[in-house]
Amino acid sequence: MKIEIQGLNKIYPNGNQALKDINLEFGTGMFGLLGPNGAGKSSLMRIIVTLMKPTSGVVLVDGKDIQKMRKKLRSMLGYLPQDFRFFTSLKTWEFLDYSGSLAGMKNRKERLAEVDRLLDQVGLLEARDRQANKLSGGMKRRLGIAQALIGNPRIIVVDEPTTGLDPDERIRFRNILSQLSQHDVTIILSTHIVGDISSTCQGMALLNKGELVFSGSPENLVKHAEGHVFKLNLTPYEYEMIKEKYNIISTIPVDNGWEVQVVSDDIPEFNSTPISPNIEHAYVYYMEQKMHADIIE
């Protein structure tokens, strides 16, 4: 399956331009969409799942305009919105059973078996008879994940899926998506949490203020930060000086001061050691570099 986004713009009635000439292309596997809050990620997700029309531009699935195949697209789509809601009067299994019906699963026996399989996969099997509105925040999010997966969708769109999840639940969710991405499905993962974009993403894109500022593999993003990440051991006085000049990624207390990691175009003063960047370093460096270029322009 191939998804192409061509010249996509979205301008809201209040004049806010949420998306500015977005051009992207990706296929099966997991594709990560990363950016700060307000970058335009949710607007793009809502257009992809046909809940909103673009001001201009098109989204193509296997060469066909999604706005002209909305019914067919929704039959092969699983969607977890950022503001996921459900019918609070239903038990957990009843809600998922209803979701399966909407996804086109007609055989009740097969549907109920799939309900229990998914509840087990997201760790909710023991809570199958509890009312959905009595679940904890993390459990509600897991139920949302299950409803996005029921019916074996070929396209899975998840918008800020790990918001509100504790570290263990975040890891569980990533593992579920990683397993799914091995099959013939396209997973679009939108997040502002850098750690959610892991090595399981074959491709990724960065959005900032509605603009596409990077697209490629996570490894290529990391390459942009090579030679620009440093570890420093600082006294409290030196730390006060450094934090005014550099973007500090991490701060760890050590004997007589702090161990910090910074991203910088220049080698910092004091005693610094270059270190290999990870995707969080690369994200901060790339976004800072882009913002600095915008200021110069």
C-alpha cells in the first residue's frame, strides 16, 4: 500500500493555516510523524482519515483520492484520535464488540473471539466486564488502541497514543505496534514524544508550525546531529553560565556539580566530550537549527 500526500494545505475559518504545502510519501510499515504541540499533526491525521477536508491538495491511497473513496477507505481504516471517546454505558467487551460490528465483522462468534484476543493483547481481558467509564486513564487508552485494531485494518492511524500512559504501558503499546508493522499494514504514528519514534519506524517526518521540516529515516535524522552533541562536567557556577548559552538535553547531579548533555554547532567551552547522538538529541538539534535559520531569514 502506498500513501501520497501532495501539496496539502489547511486553512481554518479563523485564518490559522495549520498545514502549509505538505508533500509526503510512504508505504507499509510504521511511519512516525513528530512535532511539538500545535505543529499541525492532528489536522493532518484528521484529513487522512477523511474527518476533515483539506483547503487544497490531495491524499492518495494506491493512486486514488481518499475524498472520492471515503466509504472504502473507512472500511480498511483503524483510527485512535487524540480525544478518544466511547459509550460509557457499555462494558469493555461490549464496546469493543460494537466497534467490531462497525468495522464490518458480521460473524458474531468470530467477532467475540477477536474481542477477547485483543483485550488480552492490550492487557484488559480481566477487565472485560467492567464498564468502560470505570477504567483508569491508561486502561481507557488501551481500550482505544484495541478498537483501532479490531477488524484487521490495513491502515492504522494513531494520534498521540501514549499521552497519559505510564512508562510500562508506553512500552507495551510500542511493542504492539512493532508486531503489527511486520505485517502488510501501514501504521501512522503521530506524537510529540520523541521516544515514541523508535527504530521500528522505517520512515518519519518532522512538522513545525504547519510546515514539513524533515522527512526520511530516523537514522538520517540522527546523522544531522553527529558532531553536535557534547557531555560536560560542570561546577554549579559553570552550569549557570552554560544553561544561558546552550540547549541542555539532560542534567545529572554528580560530585561537586553536574553532568550535562548539550547540542551545539560549536564545541562548548569548559571540559566537553563529544558523544554519539540519539533521536532525542537529533530532534532538538534539528528543530533548533531550523528555528535559527528562520530567524536569520
